[in-house]
Amino acid sequence: MKRDTGVLSALFEEPGPRTRKKIAFYTVLSLLLLAVAFALLVRQFYETGQLSSRYWDFFLRKTTWIFLGKGLLGTVCVALVAVCLTLAMGFLMMLARVRGNRAWGFAGRLMTDFTRGVPTLLFIYFFFFVTPQLGIKLSAFWKITLPVAISASGSVAEVLRGGVNAVHRGQREAALSLGLSENRTFFKIIFPQAFAYVIPSLISELVIILKDTTFAYIVSFNDLMQNASVLISNYDALLSVYLVVAVIYILINYLLNRLSVALAGTRR
């Protein structure tokens, strides 16, 4: 991957010999401190009996991983559907701000600020407690998917708007001079370039959406966290189960972040 040396040189000075030695020293020191902290943590787990085989043996059973896999599948389904809805809503809000008239622009900005300002948990409580009283019956899947999507849509709208603003004005002027209409110029010339600019940022939003799906336990949807809670109840193994689930989430987010870095590198 080719490094963007122009941006790096503008933001940071190249470290000299003494600075590189200091960086190496503090890096080694930090790793040693982390190793000591990890050793103390393992020792504490051992002394409290958390490393006992009864807390870990059930992970050797195939049924345990099948159960967790079903929960992970539920998490992935919620995340994927939420991402599609988020992109659609974010696109409409962005479009209202950059292509609509004054009234549409105000409405788009209002919706963007509202969805960005309200916590995801409040949206979930609305769909869980309020919508049934209004006579709207939704499954557990939609009670978690819709609020997660709505909560993230405002941030996606701002990401897309930033991409549109990043496209040079000369692109629009050149397209119009060739006889293209405003709509064709936007959808054929401007937006495809803008979308390519913000793909890494959109993947970062996917990570946030994936994290927000952990609220699924509130609506009793069988996702990874919900199934983990069942394992904890059955085996009284809170620490071991949460550690394994945390590793699963870390691996997924790491892969998404690497994908974001790879896509960013292909554009350089």
C-alpha cells in the first residue's frame, strides 16, 4: 500500500534519531507494563477460581459453538438490514440538504441533527414500549433493526454530504457545459465520486451499527449477546462467556477496520 506522504508530512514532522529512540523506548516500556498487567490479571483469575475447567469445558462442545453461531447469525442479519436502511435514509437526508429547496434543506438538517442527537437506546425504548400502544406490532427483529438504523442515519447523511462537498466544483461545471441536466450531473458524475471518497468512513459506521446491535437483549432478540446470556445462566460462567464473545466482536470489528484501510489504500 502506498503511503500518503503528502498528508503525513503536512500533519507530522519526520522524527529525528533522538525522537526515534524515545519512541522505541516508550513502546517497549508500554509493552512490558501491559504484559505485567496481563500477568496480574491472569493471577487474579487463578486465585478466584475463574480458570477452573468447569468454566471453560463447555466451549469444547460442538453444541456450544452452534448456539453461539446462531446468535452471531442473528447479529449479522440485524446489522446488514440496518446498514441498508441506514444508507437509504442517510441518502435521502443528504439529498434534501444538497439538492432540495430551502424547506427540504431545513427538514433534512432537522432530521440529521435529531437522529444524531438522540441515543440509540431511546429509539429502542420507543419501538419497544410506545409503538405497541399505538397499535403497531413489530417483531423483535424490527424492534432492534429500525432504531439502530434510524440512530445511525444522521451520521451517514453527514458522511455522504461531506463526500459530495469534496468533489471539485469543476466536475459539475464541466458536466453542465456538455449539456447534462442538474439531476444527471449529480447522479452520474458527482455522487459516484462522492460515494467512492467516503467508503472507508461508511465502513466505520458499519462498525458502530454492529456495536449497537448488542442492545438486542432489551427486545429479547436471539443475537450473540442474548445467546451468551443463556450460556451464562446455564453454566454460571459469566467471565469466560463474556471474554469469548468479546473476542468474537473484536475479530469482526478488526476485519471491518482492515477492509476500510484496504479500500482507502486502493484510492491512493
